[in-house]
Amino acid sequence: MRSVEPVSVGWVFRPECADNVEEHVGKQVRSVGNAVDEGGRVEVVLSDGTRVRAYRREVVPG
């Protein structure tokens, strides 16, 4: 029997069109909210506690 190593998947913030978030590009994501606003964005909490509004497609595996 072959042993299987655990895999850890993380998420990274890669904004395409979010406003004023250049300093947060590439930061690890702590959580993503479920509620979508009228613009189609959700709340994303980054590893440092910063909260930004972004599209779900802007949170990518990393």
C-alpha cells in the first residue's frame, strides 16, 4: 500500500478589476463570504485581516 501525503490548498487574491487594492495583490485569503452584492462581488478577508470586495474569480488557488 502506498502512503498518501496530505495536500494543503490555499487561495490567493488576484484582482482583475477591484478598485484600490493593488497593495493586496498576491496575499493569502483567509475567507470568502457567501453574500453577493448588487455588483456581483463578495467580501474577501485576507490573511492580514484586510477586508475587500471582489469577484469570486479573483480568488485563485495558490
